[in-house]
Amino acid sequence: MRFHEVPAAAWAEGGYDLAVSIGSSHAWPGTTSEALTALAATVRPGGRVLFGEGIWLKEPTPAALEGVGPGPGDFGSLLELIRLAESVGLRAFQVTVADEREWDLFESEGPIGRGQRWALQHPDHPLHAEVMSEVDARRTGYYGGYRSYLTLAYLVLST
């Protein structure tokens, strides 16, 4: 196994058994389609791509869109993501999505939890109020917005 620490958009080698991109299609300048195309080019024929990307579980409400921040077209449905992968020559072998419990844990331990834990440990820090404001905004955006609308799809793809 080899790991390469280079910008994704600068990577041009191929012939790998596996390429992985979980929630980071933005590492390739441009679109999800461009990320999938680049990943497909890195694996040998029959190789695998493990791809994780945000999807809407249902039509987003204005609160869901505001909570996560993208425009209505920034994420698609699960079927749209599968078809997008197919359009660049990748076929889905396995498809799963994060359930609500997994997403709740991600938010609680990640963006919301990290900031809150830091703020509790640093009550007198000059950035305390700013961090808490960001935590509160994220919590409102998630629990009052995109929870039950947005999730992460995991696709195991092959050429």
C-alpha cells in the first residue's frame, strides 16, 4: 500500500487497485463529474473507486438549503450520483448511505462537538465567543435545517 501526499488535481499516475475520495470531491477543481473522471483514471481496469459524496434524501426545503449552504444543484439524489458515475465509465457494485444516527454522530463529534469541547476548555480565550457563535450556527443549520434531508452516499465503483 502506498499513500501519496499531493494535491488531487495534480495527480496523473494510474494503475492503482483502489482510489478513495470520501466527502472530498471538492479537492478536484470543478464538479463531482470531474472528480469521478480523475478517480477513474487512477485505477487499473477492474480496479475500484470508493467514493463518498453528499446527496439529498428528499427535495431540500429552504431551511435545509440555508443550513448546509449550497445552492439547490450542488448535491443531487442517490440515483443522480450513480448515473453520474456511470457517465464517466464507472459502475456501482455497492451503494450505501449514512443513516441519521451516523450523521448525528458525525455532527456531534465533528463540527459541532469539536468547537463546543474547545470552548468549554477555553472559556477565557479571546476567540471563545466567535467559536460558540459558529457552533450555534452549525447546530441550528443541522438540527433546524438539513437533518433528515442531506446525507453521505458511499459508492464502491469499478471501471
